[in-house]
Amino acid sequence: MSEKFNYKSPLASCIREFVGLKTASGVSVLRTKWILLEIDKFYIDNGIRVATVTGEILDKWRKTRVNDKANTLYDKYPVWNRLARFMCRMGMECYITPLPEYRNSRTGFTPYIFTREQMSSIMKKSGELRLHDRHMTCSINVMPTLVRLLYSTGIRISEALSLRNDDVNLNENYIIIRKSKNGNERIVPLEDTMKSVLLQYLSYQDRIPIAGMDLYTAMPVLSTCLGHKSLSATEQIRETDDGGVSRTSNPVGTGKCFCISKSEEGGRL
């Protein structure tokens, strides 16, 4: 352990074992180690001599974090949560704090996780969208596929709209993300149901008489009837069943949450 991460409180041995376990599993723990050092110092400064985590201790700690923004606190509470769970597994009775509601401190935005019923309704509504005239630059044609792709794979809206036809490999069930947020390419697997949706969508796309079909592989997958990138696709579906305004990132977060839930249950999405 580095000298700057020299834990000295009653939690020291638990913290060292916890960090060692995370490091051995390949998890990046630098941010976690700094938060644990803050917790360690809090125990020392407040004369807490017992290696435990209680609701009273957490409340007292929270009152000292008067300058922490909502985002910062949202990063720190999970560390308390995971440390307490680790200590419980070691046979030490601890209070496991619930995670706070996330709220972006700059925009005030709180991500919304749809229920399965809401997602089913959104998928159904996206398939019922109809054009009322011949508007070749409209993106309605991509919406059923786009919503399912975001929900099924968890990729970002910008990544979905940047996909080219040659990025999709339906023979081996994966897509390649070339324009990611961090600039690194990655491979995203496709479930059989998502593959069926893409096959159906591409079969209809192939019927559209688009100029420059010799450049087909470089065309956007989610394109308008003219073969242009669906820049307006994010504006097509904005309402949930209860009339609330949603964002295109919400199906992404919902899909990720369901995947994590199913993986913990040992099942499939």
C-alpha cells in the first residue's frame, strides 16, 4: 500500500483487505482509495474506536461534507455501501446505506429508469408511428430499430447514429462501435432478438432506391429514406405513458439496469 494511503483507523485492516480484493479482480481503485482515506480520517478525527458502520456514523459523516456537490456525494455513498457489505461478509454487523438519488449538480437532471411495461409500450408506440405524407428526410422509419438497439445493447445514442452498414456483422452477431465517447473502438454483442430486428430493418432499407448504392457499406445504418444520417431521430419519441418527458438516454440506462439485474439472478434479459 502506498504511503499516502496509510490507513490507521479501526477500519484499517478491513479497508486494506477490501482494496486488495478489488485490485486483484482488476478493478480500478484509485478513486475508491481516496474516498476510503477520507472515511479513515473521519473515524480518527471523531474518536470512533470500533470497526463498524452504523446509521449514526453515516449521518455524522454526512454533516461534515458541507462542501461536497451532489455528484461527489453520489460517488462516495457507494464506497460506504460496498465497504459495509464486505465487512458483513466477514461476519461484522454493519449498516448498509441505501444509495442516494442521482441528480446532476449542473443541470438538475435525474435519470429515469423505465419499467418493463413502459418499455414494452414505448416499443409498441414506436412501431405505430406513421408518415402522413411523402417526407423523404423523416427519421420515423428508424425509430422501432433505434429504441430496441439502445435498450438491447446499452450503446449511446451518438454511437447508434454513427453506425455504418459495414460496422454490423449479423453472421457473427456483433456490431463495431468506431465513434465512442472515449475514442476507443469496441465490439458489442447482439442478442438473437436484436439480430432479427436488424435483419428486418435492413431488408426494408435495401428496398429504398438510394443514390450511390455502390457506397452502401459506408452508409449510416439508421438513415432516412434518402440515406442520410438520422439527425432528428432523437426528437421522435419524447413521451412516456404517464405523459412525462423522457430522454433517448433513458432506454439505455433502463437496459443496463435490467442486464445487471438479470446477471445477478443468473438469467437472461
